[in-house]
Amino acid sequence: MPDKIRRTFQASLPHSPTPLSDVYREVAATVMSYPMGNIHPRFWAWYMGSSNFTGALADFLAAVQGSNLGGGNHAAARMDEQVVDWCKQMVGFPASSSGSLVSGGSMANTVALIVARNVKAGVDVRERGVAAIERPLRFYASDQLHSCHRKAIEAMGLGNRALQRIPTGGDLRLDLEALRAVIARDRAAGFQPACVIGSAGTVNTGAIDDLQAIADLAVTEDLWFHVDGCIGALIAIAPDNCDRVRGLERADSIALDPHKWLHAPFEVGCVLVRDAVAHLASFAVEQEYLGKTPRGLASADWLYEYGLQTSRGFRALKVWMTLKQHGVIKFGRLIDQNIAQGHYLDELIASEPLLEIVARTTINIVCFRYRAPGLDEEAVKSLNAEIMMRLQEDGTAAISDTTVHGRYCLRVAINNHRTRRSDLELLVREVVRLGQQIAHKG
């Protein structure tokens, strides 16, 4: 954005009216002209879907319809429940399980971990608080887990130290032997192992933990088994790749994101919990003004009792309309397409002497960098960061960066139904060109 446009967002509070036509013109010139860019075919910076027109129409209709999805006996609430049921079907969860549509993966994971804490605490945490837990709880996940888990554990009053990061090997998957050793050590030290978090696609590289083995371990160790599936749970609907997430259906809870591989407009996430009674018991509160009645608007269950929000937007419509229009089979094919594109980009990089792969490409996230021979690690980081920023500023492509086992790299997350192989070929050419240009000037 030019500075002139930036300054428009510093204007003071309006006190007098402005004609709607003028308001719209200002929005078109400022907001609409300078988007984040994630609907573009070459937006691969962070893992987010690229939206669709039907979903955008649904958001408009939902706003016009105006329902509050805190619950009640009305059509939007029933559709909310139906979309949750469809999510269960997509990942193989039983019909008897419960779920809720939330803002996104961070909230979905938080809700699931709250239920896990309450089930494994051994005391009534809601009534007595975490200080009443006799043996401090321990949660386990790989060192590649998303930062939202730390925020959740902290918000739950357990403290960051309650979240044990288990080392990963060269495949960047959770090391099961290391996990067993840490669990044994914690038990001996007087802690209570409570929950293991498996990743169905890590945010850094897309690595998928051995979900079947983790499910077996959770049974043996009496742990709650949660799967963070915000990256890859929906691979379960992809015919060519669904085997990668076998074991997902054995989880006690799952977090997933329809605004990623179902390409729903932001925002919509989903949490599923196998034990519906435990889910409800973790959040339900009797309120005088929200009592249930035999007939009328309050004659149905209150959906807010499965999460933290009382006021909830009508998120279900954009998922419902898009799935009705296209069908789940098409979305499965698009997931397979993105994974194939990830491996195609991996091959392009492997065949280019000036580029190197930093982490094994499992699904559709590719981590690589410009080699820059003769430079130390800090100089390599500086050069590759400059490549990334120039790609963004030139409007060529939006990619991000990360660090994998201490090695800085560029990161391409192909979660975009508009991407073509020619876009990936262009990316490789431009990275090489910019790398040579920057290295030569340096």
C-alpha cells in the first residue's frame, strides 16, 4: 500500500453521515484494492484456503439472515449441526460424537484440550480450579506443534511447562520411543500424564505423525488422544492420499479447518469430541434467561454450551452451500492435486543445483532455500529472506519462511485450488534469478 492509502486508516471517528455510494467508493479504493492476496494462484505464504464465490455469497446471505448461532430452535442452528455431522463423516468419527464450529484451528484445539484437561484432572476443575489437581498434568506433542497449543495450555492455567515437546527425527515426526521415556519419567516424578497430541500435518513441513501408533500408545498409557488436523485432517477425503492419516478416526478429539482445504471464506474451524457427554460437561452453564422450553424458540439445545462463545456467527452456511454445489469428491481431488503439486515442486528444486531441499516433502508444504555456497548460516538466512521479500514486493509470489531443526529456509504451502504447475515453475526460476542477483551484488 502506498503511504497515501495507509493514512486513510488513521482518519478520526466520523460524526456526520456520508452517502453510501461514497463510502463504497472509499472501500473499493482502499480495502478492496490492497488485499492480503491469499486468493491469488501464487499465494503460498501461510496455510490458508483460497476461498470461493459460493462461500462469499453464503457469508452475505448469513449476514442478511442475521441469526445468532448460540443456539435455539431455528433453521440456522439445525444447519450448524448438520455441517458438524458432515465433518464427522469426512474424518470417520462416530455419529454419537459431538462437535462445534468455531473461529479456526486455534480455538478448535483449545476447546479440545480443555475437555482433555477436565476428563483427566481427577477432580472437578470447573468447580475447584486447577490448584485442586493432586498431580500436575502433563500434555505431550512433537517439537513441531503449532504455537496455539502453548497458548491453550497457558490459558487453561497449567503453564507452559505442562506441555512436553518430544524431539523429532529426520522425518520430523513425533519420536514414539522418546515419548514413552518422557511419560515414564514424568510418572516417576509425580506428574499425571494426561494427553498426547498427534499432528495430522505439522505447520512447518506438513509432517504427519504415526497416528495409528500414537492411538495404541494412548490406550496403553491411559492418555487422551487429540489430533491437530488443521493442516491435514481432510486428507481423509482424498482418494490418493487418505492412507496418510489412518488412525485419525481413533482420536478422542480432532481439530480441523474448513477454511483451509474446503476453501470456505474466513473464518470457520471445527472441533470434534468423541465423548459428547464430556464435551458438554466442560462448557455447559445453566442461565436463567436461557432456559429450555417445551415449544418455541428455546425448545432446542443451546449450541453455545459446547464452547466458549455465547454469541456465534452463522459459519455453517458457507460450508453447506459449497459442499452442496461441488460435492465432497471434488474437494478430495483438489487435495490430491495440491499434494501432487507439492511433490512436483520438490522435484523441480531437486533438479536445480542452486537450490536445496531442507525438509522432506510429505504432503503439500515444501521447505527449501537458495544454496549460496561459501556463506555462513547467518548470511544464507539473510540472502534467502531477501529473496522472499522481493518475491512478495514484486508481486511474483507470496511465500513464507521458517526454521527446521536450526536451518532457516523458505516455505511454500500449496493450499490453493487456483495454483497450476506453471506457477511453480515460475517460482523456481525467480528464486534462482533473485538469488544470483543478490549474491552477485553482495
